[in-house]
Amino acid sequence: MEARLNLMQIPGAAKFGKQLAAADHTFPRSTVPGTTLELVKIRASQINGCGFCTDMHTKEAAQAGETSVRLNLIATWREAKVFTGAERAALELTEQGTRIADAAGGVADEVWANAATYYDEDQLAALVCAIALINAFNRLNVLVQQPAGDYQPGQFG
């Protein structure tokens, strides 16, 4: 399988991609646990059908010490006992923030309030930005049909 376009070979698209990647580097400074941010990125990528980002973030999470049990249960997190209350709140926020078109009001007040019981304003801002950013990356990769499976942890720095 080949991508429809190699965005890194098109100067304007490559510049755009580098700007998105630069935005992603702000999150390690957040106090949201890195494992939670990876769970968020994986769940949004699963919902959006982005194989490239699902591959990338599951491998990054595994490299950082995430267990295969938790990685395998992200898509079914509601039924899994392996996630904390804070992680569950982040996953619910991710799902509703990713499926905005499916809900007339966007993210439900109850979902936001639940997330706010675990995360302060700075952390909520980091989660919102991470959700928006991974959705942007997902859309780019899905549009060009970026193939998955070859990603190596740390490949992009």
C-alpha cells in the first residue's frame, strides 16, 4: 500500500506537518501523565480509523512501559477494569471530542464536569489541545491513506 501523497515531499504540506509536530511537543510540559496522553491519542485514532497514528502511539506507549493488556483494551475501556477514574474521564472526553458531529451539543456537560474532577484547568487545556491535535493528524493520514505498521518508536524525535 502506498500513500496517495507523500506530504513530507510537498513543501507547503511539509511545513504544515512540522508546525503540527511542534504543537505536539508542548504536551510533555503538561502535568497530564504521558500515559494518559497516549491513551487519548490511541482512542481518537481508533475512532477515526487512522492506522498510522494507532500504530505510532501504541508503539510509543509500549516503549514507555504501557502494558499489552491496557493497550488491547483501549477500544473497550468502558468494560475494562484496568483504567483509573482519571483515565476513563480522559477517554470519555476524547470520544465525545472526536465524535462532535455525532452529538448535537458536542461534549456533554456531565462528561466535562467528570473530567474537571480529575484535571485542573491547565490539564484540561492540555487534554483539549491533545484531542484536537490528534484529530488533525488522523484526518491528514486518513485522507492520504498513510500506510501503517512500519513506525519505529522515536522515529520523529
